[in-house]
Amino acid sequence: MSQQKIIIYDTTLRDGTQREGLSLSVEDKLRIADRLDRMGVAFIEGGWAGANPKDDEFFRQMGQRSPAEKQRKAELVVFCSTRRAGTQAKDDPMLIPILGAKTNWITIFGKSWDLHVIEGLRTTLDENLAMISDTVTYLKSQNRRVLYDAEHWFDGYQKNPDYALQTLKSAFSAGAEWFVLCDTNGGTLPDQVGKITQIVYDQLRQWGCESPQIGIHTHNDAGLAVANAIAAVQHGATMVQGTINGYGERCGNANLCTVIPNLQLKMGYECIANLTQLTEVSRQVSEIVNLAPDDHAPFVGASAFAHKGGIHVSAVQRNPLTYEHIAPESIGNLRRIVISEQAGLSNVISKVETFGICLRKEDAACRQILQKTKELEKIGYQFESAEASFELLVREALGDRPQFFVISNFYVYCNTDTNRTDGMVNSQATVKVIVKGEEHLTAAEGNGPVDALDRALRKALINFYPEIANFYLTDYKVRILNSDSGTQATTRVLIEFSNGQRRWSTAGVSDNIIDASCKALGEGLEYGLLSEVRYVTPFPAEE
């Protein structure tokens, strides 16, 4: 296998933020940049200085950091376009904040496709070549190093290869060091990407570049961003641009969490120093951008190494290679044994081991847990998506489930206020809990009945268990299980919690959606406390 270095260029902070519904504060961008640096990416594209106050402030704060706080390894990059048509780079005010960002490297993008030059820029083909050359030359004169992004490269080359190559030569002759081929519309196929990348590599050699530095920047509109990035690497590219979790405009960018392990583990390239941090970084970034992680994402998803079928589990226990293409630990992920109605004793034994519990097939508790699981799933529970509820079930079967509290009863009331003009429905909840043999009754208002119930429950428990203040809901799902029963249908509620460091999910099932929600809420708080048991001493179970 090759030991060649592949440069990883992360554009989560710029291209990734173009995803619909994704927005980052300055503090968010600083946190992500620090995390990427610790993982070992080579370049971090911070944004377009001058385009918005947020990016200006990001570069200002990065520049004012003390030596101890500054990036230890990664190069920070500012992004912009070539100068405007009909002016000179030295006179273009757009480049003032770009230079003011004070980064060693600047990425500029220029038009490769004659269609965009004529219809987008509304200028001549010759002027576009001058814009590329003049901008690179000027930035070099200001002691900056330049990466040139050839926008719409593959579309432009296929429509007019001679002109596309002229644009690239303009950047080359002016002193650009990297030549990044962009599949901006995301519709090119891997064989085309490979063929054209090879042509560019050979052309750069003909122009006198002994070791061409070619980058690849792909979008996922055809679902091929990762495949296209790999195809480019196989034909001479030594830089891959992409984003964490594939965030980006439209269908997203090449997902670095998929590209990196494929290149490093399967193809033998050196990409990042700390590959075992990849899963953690993926989940931390999803937390910062406030988007639910994709549990089924390759490599880093929570389900990427999950095994559900009893035959699969049994085989994986003997040899993980039977159903795993890599060791999950190599990218910081974990093997998971999923519990469901398809489970066998092997599933139960393997799963409870993750809880620190050792069971044998001949143990009565093992079959009891399996039977109880199947009975509950028959009425609507789903433990493969609610592993916290399953652990509580296991501990109860083993007599090892601390009773932190009992929800004695609850009452939820909703009404419309005729004095309000916004149409809001007022929701109130009253909850009675038993803690240490004493009843405590509390009430709270909320934005809807479930929120009111959550607030009332927390209010009743917070004085006994202050840790609850750190638990918050990150997802709430409702599933109607027998829709043919109409409004009397059975409802399953899945709730995901987090304490900022980890996530856990619980389930509740009932023909009453509020009751199902209460069950999931109660178990979610209970499991959070169980996980914090070394910090809190639970009250003994009630007789």
C-alpha cells in the first residue's frame, strides 16, 4: 500500500454553513476549528472575510489569540473569489478584508466554465483569464500563498476543455501552489472525475510542474461526492476538500468522516494523525450545529457497527471480521448489540456485557430478559432505539435497579385563552412523585403538554438530584403503531436525552400519548441518574 500523504482541507466553517437550516455563531466556529486542529486536519477554511460580520469577527479573534491558544498544526485559510471584472486586484476593495484576515494561505475561486463567464460574470473569456492571473499575482505580491479553486471545473472541461485548461494555466503561471478541481454541481461520475484529473496531472507536468499539487472538491448531488473524491486521489489528487458529516449546500459536500477512513484504512494513505478521534469529532460537530447525528452514517454512525440478527451476533462474537469491514475502535466507534424481537440469547449476553454485567445462557435471568423483551416489543416497544430503557429492564430483572423516584400520578390540563391573540394553547401539568417514602406534589406550565410534564417532573426532583439540571432533551419522536384504530391507536414515544457528553434514549408505549411520554421522560431522567451513580447515592427501593 502507498504511504503517500493526502492533505485534508476542511471547509465545514464556510461551505458547510451553506446547508439549509445550519447556522454557526463565532463561538461555534472557534470551537469547531479547535477540534479539527486537534484531530490533525491540515487546512481549515474559516470563511469569507468581508462577506459578513461573523466571519470578520472569527478571523479577528483567531488572529488575537495568544501563542498557546493559536492553532498548533492546521493552517487557517480565508476564502474569496477573483477580483471583479474591469478593475485591478490592487484596487478591488473586496480583497482588503481578505488580506486583513492575516492568514498565510488564501483560497480564491475562479470560473472554469465559459457558460459562467459569459452568462454569470457577463464578461469576456479573456477578461476572466486576466481576473485569475491578476488576483493570484497580487496576493503573491502581498506574501500570501494561494490555493486556486477551479469552480465548475468538470462541467467546464467537458464543455470546452481548451478554455478550461487556459483558466488553470493562468493560475499556474501567476504562482498558485494548489489547483483544486471542483465538481460544483455535483453531477459528474467517478470515471469522468478520474479521467479528467489524470489529464490535469499530465498537463501540469507538461507546464513544468514536477510534482503537481492537485486538490478535489466534490458535491453530493448525485450521491457520489465520496466516490468522486477517491477517484480523483487514484488519478493524482493529493488534497481532498470536504466537510464534517458532509454538511453543505443542497445535498452537501464530500463527507470527510467517510473519505478519511476509506483513504487511510483501506488505501494506505496518511490523512490525519488522530483517526481514533473521528467519531467523537463527528458527534461533537453535530451537537454544535444543533443537527441530530445520522445514526446510519458510514464509519461514525451509532448503527455503523450495530448487530441485530441473532446469527450475526453469534458470528461476530467468534470473529468480528464476519460482519465488520474494519475494527470500530480504529475510528473511535463502538460495536453495538441491538436488542429486538429478532434477538437470541447471544444478543442478550453480548448486550448486557456493555453494561458491565456478565450473564451465561444457562442463567434464568438471561431467558427472562429475552422473554420480557419480546413481550414488550409485541405491544409496541422498540429497544433497538431505546437502549437506556433496555438497560433499566435488565437491571430490574437482576434486582439491580435503584429506585430514585416513583411517579405516583400526573395530571395535564390544556386550555385556550380567549384573551390571547396568538392562538397559543396554555398547558399545565401537576405531578406527584415519591422520593424516600415521601410524596411531593408540583406543578408547572410549558409549551405544550409534554413540555409542561417535563418541567413539573424536573421541578419535583431537582432538589433531590441536582444532576437533572444537566439533562436535556435532544429529540422527541412519536409513532402511531396501529393507525387503523384512529384516535384510539397505540402510541410509541422515543425520547433522546443528552448531558453534553453522551446521549441516551428511552421509550414509552401507551394508547395515551401523554402517558407514553411520561414513561419515556421518567426513564430518561432515571437512566441519567443511574449513569451518574458514582456522584449520587440513590435512596433505597421502597418496599
